[in-house]
Amino acid sequence: MNRNGADLQQAVAALTGPGGEFEIAEQDVLGARVPVFTRREPNLGALLAAAPAPGDREYLVTARRRLTYAEHAELSGAFAGVLAREYGVGRGDRVAVLAANCPEWIVAFWATARIGAVCAAFNAWWTTPEISYALGHARPAVLVVDAERAAKLPPDLDIPVLRLETDLPSRGEAPPEAAVDEDDPAAIVYTSGTSGKPKGVTHSHRNMVATAIYHRLMKAMSAAMDPRQAEPGRWLLSLPLFHIASLHNLAVPRLATGETVVLTEGAFDARGMLELVSRERVTNWTVVPTMASRLAAVDVGSYDLSALKAFGLASAPSSPGLQARLRELIPAARLSLVTSYGLTESCTGATVTNPAALAAHPGTSGSPIPTVSVQVRDDAGAVVPDGVEGEIWLRSQYNMVGYWGDKAATEAVFDADRWMRTGDIGCLREGLLYLTTRRSDLILRGGENVYPLEVERCLDDHEAVVESAVVGLTHADLGQEVGAIVVATSPISPDALRTYAAERLAYYKVPSRWHVMSTPLPRNATGKVSRAALAAYFEEVDA
């Protein structure tokens, strides 16, 4: 071990050992003994009240607006008061947010947390049928929506609908602090499940506070190695707030560290994003690999990125070639490029690389973060030896409480000791995790999750369709694109099917490559459709 490695280990031991600021010890979490941070806020309201930034420091910044910590505290308190007094929202009630990224989205989240309610983060790309399903599933007391999504709402809503642009108060009395338990739900984040319908991944106050403390620990570790890292940073938020990468791992923890969040708004634009990074002197930036590959296609060197200290990848696997290109193009990436492995259910990245490990082992997803335990198990549930592939299991204080309103699905992923199965296949080698397959059938299109069964069920509802199969196909820019093979009873064109799907599914779920046939789908000996064979078929006929 080199001197820097030894110094880092010493710093970590001092910070997380007995009596340390981030002391770690085992405690009971939902009936299991789990390592936790012993010095922690009891809920998100307390985390908000303890925000260390001075009131005049910027918390939320966009191209059109700047919101200081004091202004945010007033706005979130005023909206919390309105929710509690005018709409009767309280502990355990849901407040759904359906909007594109904006400061008001984050204000609405903190207002909800202050009164012990649960923020249901709806996907801003959903179509009307998808929104209707989520409303019936979460049963919110109030829906907060922006203008564009308001036009997509089902016509028969019987709950109050508040517009982000006009209905959030600018001032008002904040309600009293809510009585909230650590394991009360704080947020519901939707992810497609193998049933084909979105699952409501439920994170508790404990989960989200622990995630924020983990990020505080990372800042403290960086400052211990380099005192300049103690300076407050400016973090770019470029992924949707209805994903854990932005809400749980950026907007919330940056408040806990007293730093500034710079939000992008609108569709991804590489040049516009680089201009924002330059103009706002962004210091920390994380993107999905699809965004990174598009950045690599523009003249990055013509932009002033001198303030950028850290650049990372998240939300999807990345190739060694892309990692190498990023180190060449972005000066900060040469010494700071990292990646991670996690899932919505894990609340944060369960494993993270350090820059040296990623450079030496480009295929790794890193080692477990503090308080996370990782096991790789065989089909019988036995832990496999180092280097042997199996299913990845996680246990931590960050793991979700469960799936909202779905006890059976929750019990299916947790064992008696709160180990959570991921459905992902990989192996551990010398403490580093290597991911082999990301959830058997999951398609990762530009950082968005697409589950084939959901798309298939949509297509199968068409009167001319007998059956369908959806597969992920390699795409140079997006990582994967969606392909569909449809068995039809009568002639129908791919364009007609594409239009049909686009009316019922978010744009990223709509297949871009199609084959329509009249013969049955190929199946294996057990009667299951072989998606690997279908993907190979696409490549063969399109060659």
C-alpha cells in the first residue's frame, strides 16, 4: 500500500471508529442487526433544520433562477403549511410530484418531508395511462404538476392538483415539526418490475438520511486528504429528479453538506450543458454513459472547465473505451473518474470505484461503500467463492423498506436477515464487484430502464397482435435500443405499431426496431421465448 492509501485508511478509521463524527456500529433495523451511522438526524425534517450553509449561500441554481438556502427554507416551509392547513396533508399521506426538473420540484419534496408526508416521484415521461396507474397505486392526497404534464392528466381526477408555476406560495407560516419515525416512508420512486407494471420503491427517512450522511462522510474524507476539498462545491444535477441519482444522491445530500446544486432544464444538450458548467463554475458532475458519449462528440476543449474537480459515471455500465475517451477529453476525469453499481431499491450506489481502481480494472463496479455488505449467491442461496458468478445480494441501512402496497413482492426480495436480492448477476474478485448481467431482461436505454414485459403487454393489447417479444439491441449512442418482434393475425406496418405504442408508453419505451411476422415466436424446451435468440435474429436479418 502506498503512502496515500495508508493515510486514507487512517482518516477513515478516525472518522468512522468509536467516538468519530461518522461512527459506525451495528443496530437493529427492521428486525435485523445492520451497521449504521450512530450519529444521525432522526428524519429528513431534522436534516433540513441542521443544514450547515449560511442563509445567503445559493442552494438551487438554474439558467433562470437562483434560490438561496434562506429563500428555500421559507418557500418549503410556506408550502408545507399550505399542504397541512389547507389540504389536511399529514404523516403518511402521499404528495405526488409530476414535473420536469426545476427548483420548485425540490421545494415540493422538502415541504412534503417537513410534515411527515411521502413524496411520490412520478416519471415525467409517462403517458396518460401510466399516470392513471400511478395515481391509483400511490393514492396521493395532492398532485403537484407542471404545465406540460397537466395537459396529460386523466380527466376524472378527484384530488387537488397544484401547479408548480403558480400555486406554490412565496411566503407563509411553516407548520410545527412533524413527529416522524426513522423507518416511516419518505419517498416512493417508481421502477418497472417484472410484472410489467411500475413498482413503487419505498425509501424511509432512515434510508435517505443515511445516504446524505454517507455523502457527508465522503466530503470529510476528501477534506482529510486535501484541505482544499472542504470548500463548498457546486454540483451539476442533470438527471431526472424522479431517479435516486438526482433526488436521493444529489439534491438532498448537498443540502446536508451546505453546497450548491446547479440544475439543467429541458432536453439534454451537450453544448448547453458545457456552457452551464463553464458559466456556473461547476465543481462536481456525474452523467450516465449515454450523456458522456454525446459529450465526447463535441469540442469539449473549447469550454472553460477549470473549476471542475470531479467527473463520474452512474446509472448504467460503461465501456473501458468510453472511460479512456473521457480521461482524454475532460481534464478532471483524468484523476477523478469513477463509476458505481446500485439500483433504485438500494437508495444509493452500493459499490463505488475509486479512480485508481477503475483505471486498473476498467470492468469493475468497485467495492462496497461504508455500511454496505455484498454477497454473491448461487441458486440455492449459498455464498459462492471469490471469482464465481452468482446473484448479487445487498444488506445495508440504505436498502428500501419495500415495495409500496406489495407485501408479496417485498417478501420475495428480502430474506430474514434483511439481505436483499438484486436479480443482477456478477462476481466478487479481491473485494471488487464485477457485473455480468443487469437484471436478466432489463433494457438500459440511455440510462432509462425498460422492462420488456411492460412493452409486450402494451403491444399484445392491439387487436391485430397475437403475441410479441421485446429485446435490447446494442446501440452505439444509447447503449441499448428497444427492438420488438410482433406476431400479427393481419397485415400491419411497423409505423402503425409504433404510433400505437407511443400513445400508451413513455417515448423511451417505444421500440425503434421492428419485425412483423405471421409464424409463432421461437421458444425453448420449457416453452419460454429465448430473448437471446431473438436479439441474434435481429442482428442477422438487419445485417
